[in-house]
Amino acid sequence: MFNLSEDVTSDEKKALTPESGFNLCGINYFEPLGSRLYLIEHYDKYQDALKAKKERENPNEYLILYNGSP
């Protein structure tokens, strides 16, 4: 099983953490360490981001939400 704290760098996390709202991000474990996270879409509301995460069609896709400051 993957361990997010070991498989994604802190620089990637910082780059994809928004100032406000929520970023829905994917994790591509086939990319080299340091370039595994990618932005799918930004949302202003948590409910919208969570709904989008649940509606993703690929069950093998690894997703995470990063939230900014209120």
C-alpha cells in the first residue's frame, strides 16, 4: 500500500495547496518522486470538491483534497 507521507514530497504538497478553497489532486505513482501530484480542479466549497472526488470514474485513481486557509 502507498504511504502518502513517503510518496509525495512536501514541495509538491505546498505547490498544490491553495490559498483558499480546495484543490482536488491526483497522485500518479508512475511519475518520479517530486512530480507525482497533479491538479484536477479547484473548488471554492468543500461540498463541491468532495462531490467531484466521489464522481471520479476511475476506481484505481488515487485522489486527495488540499484545503487553503479560511
